Amino acid sequence: MQTETKSPDLTKAASLLEQAEQLHGQGSPAACRESIARADEGLKALGITSKNEFGPAPLLAGRILLCRGNAQRDLRTPEGRTEALASYEHGLAAVATVAMPEDATPFDHQLAANIMTNKGIALLQSDDATTLREAVTWFEKSAAYRRTLPRDMHSVRWGLAAACMNRGDALTRLGQPEDLQEAIRSYDEAVQCLEELAGFDHPPFIVRYAVAYMNRGHALMAQNSPEGVAEAIKSFASATAMMELHTQKDSMEYHGTMGCAMMCHAAALMEQGREQAGQVAEEARKAIAHVQHFEKEDLLSTEVSIKARHLLCRALATMLDRTPPDAPEVDEWITEVTDTVDEGMALERLWEQRGLEGFRLMAVELFRFGVRVFFIRQPHFLAEFILECLDPEQSPGAPVTSEEMHHLAGSVIWDAALNIEQRARGASVQERASLVEIVSDLHAADKRLQELREQYLGSSDPVVV
């Protein structure tokens, strides 16, 4: 008995591709999984059941495989990346089987290059140097392919800019001197492509242009030289100037990108020395203001917010160090520092409650800064600050399993207690009573930390990192 074979249904496959692309555009893991399912249905509609089959419409198959690969990649799991790479290989093989028809769309002309770029982006998820080198190769193949196409097709220059920017990102991460020089050259080519497009009234163009300058600045900063820092500052300034041309200034895209550019500019200024502290503080405040409305929902805004807060604290600490303690602005700066640390730590806890620990390293740096400031400037609030940051009963989502934060907390508690006990010996009766109370609070905090370590880390012993 023969098995009935269904005829390929190109209309159904095209409809499923459209659904898959829309789902992938939503970005969530659940939407990506649903996108993969739609893409699989689309391949079945073309009669494709194995990696050696391309169906009656290889270009359509290539587009479906590209979408499926992107959704698999954006699950951001090792398994998803492996499956994505297989989808991209299948897609490239499908496109290679067909000569480009005369009525092919600009997207079809660049389909192979788009698959190459996205394969490189999947490889960028690795920190392995060999894999990053492979990513560079795929971005170079994509760029070389696009250079063979007519440059009067706007999408060619748009895609070429993307390939160059991603090549620059991979080279910057590799970090060797020759890699950094090549990265800067790639960003310069990307900027040239975008300048040829001159889409200054088009928000996505503005953002890509600004990101090219920001990433160029990162490559310059990675050179670890005064000249590199000076050039990076110019690149970050170009990014912020470009974002001023953005026409949708109420959008999350505008505020997130502008905030990021200002934060990067502030970080570069900080590298130029203490005399820049005032300008760094001002830039950091502006960066925070741009993302504050979105920081509880958008990951980029959260990252910018926490990093900018850390920069603001560093700048204010520098300003405090060089200002007489009785100056009128000192109390205001101390309040701003402590408020800034508290806000940053609260934001990190919010994401911890949602199951995301990706901001914990940044929170550790904020915490390190906070305990130092409270130790020096407001020791009477030190115990309260530490428990607010680490005790989940006081603050749901507290990163109680962070060994580094426990180590920092334990060290500063004992340093502060010893320092205050020494001060108490020569103090008046009234002042001594106040100091003794602070020491008592510190010992109580230390005892609570021991309980938390026993409960969450399996040992009440002090943490050594």
C-alpha cells in the first residue's frame, strides 16, 4: 500500500513564515518557541523533513530557516545556539541551490548574506576565542557578499553596516592590539555606509549610527591608552549628538540608547582623571534620568541605570575627597550617594525576584561602594544598610547567596566595630553611649549574617573570596 504524499503548499508556508517572524519579533522565550513551531510547520508545508531537502522554493525555505535559526538563537541556551547554527547551515545550502530570478526582491538578493550575519551573531554568544574568530569570518563573508551587490540598493548598505559593526564587536571582545585596530576600521566602514544612506529622519537609522559610534568608543577604550580614551570620548559625544536627531523622543528606544551613550561618555571621562568628576556626575545623572522610567521593565535600561549610578557614586566620592568636610554641599552629596546606592540595589533586587541574576556583579560593585561610604560618612546607618541589602526578610529578592557581598559585609562590620570602639575610649559619656549602640547594631548585623550564611550557603563561617 502506497503512502499518500502531500503536495507542497507555498501559500501556507509563506503565511506560516509571516506568523513566525511576528512571534520572533516579540522577543520573549515563549514567543521564540512558538516562532520555532510555526517555522517547522512552514518547512513541512514545503515538504522539507530533513537537512538535505530544500523543497520546490529554496528561497522561501531559506527565509523560514533564517527565521527559525534566529528564534532558536534568541532562546539564549547552548541547545538553542547549536540548533540555530544547524538551521543557518541548512538555509545557506538551500539558497545555494538556486540562481537568483530576475524578479527577486532586495531581501532575496541578500538572503545568503543575512544568514551569514545571523550565524555570526549566534557564535557571538560564546566567550571562546576560537568561536569568536569563527564569528569574525562569517561577518567578513557577509560583508564580502554584500560588496558584490549594487550599492544603490539601500538595504545593501544597511546590511553591510550591520556586518561591519558585528565584526567590530567580535574583534573588540578578542581584545588583541591588532584586533582592536581592525575593530575600529570596521566601525569606520559601518559609519561610512550609514552616511551614504543619510537616513537622518529615520529612527532605526539614527540608533544604528549612534550604536556604531558607541561601539567604536568601546574599542578605543580597550586600547588602554590616553590617546584611545580621548578618541573614545569623541566617539561617545558623536553618539549622543546623533541621538539628538531622533524624532521619537518619547520612545523607550530613544531613551535607552541616549542613556547608554551618556553613560559611556561619563565612563570615558572618568578615565581622564579626578578633575573630570563634576562633568562625570552631570552626565551620569542625565543617563539615569533617560532610563528611569523604563528601568523596571527593560533590561538595557536597567543595565544603563545601575552602571550610571555606580559612575555617579564614583564621581561624588571624588568630589567629596577634595572638598572640605564643612563645605555646604558636602551633606547634599552624601545624601545623593546613599540614595543612589539604595536605588541601584533596590533595582537589582527587583530583577532577582523575577529570577534574573544577571545584574548581580554590578550590584556587588554598588554594594562595595555603599559599605565604604557608610563606613566613612554614616557608620550609624551601616548595619541597617547591610541587612537591607542582604536579608531577604527585610528586602525580598536580596542577593543572599552572593559570597562576595557576604565577604564585603563581614569585613567592613569588623573594621567599623574596631574603629568605633577605639573612638569610644576617648569620647565623652554621652558620645560613648551613642558609639556603643552603633557597635551593638553592627554585632547584631554580623550575627544575622551568620544565620543567613548557615541557611543559604551551608556554613556560618566568614566567607573568604
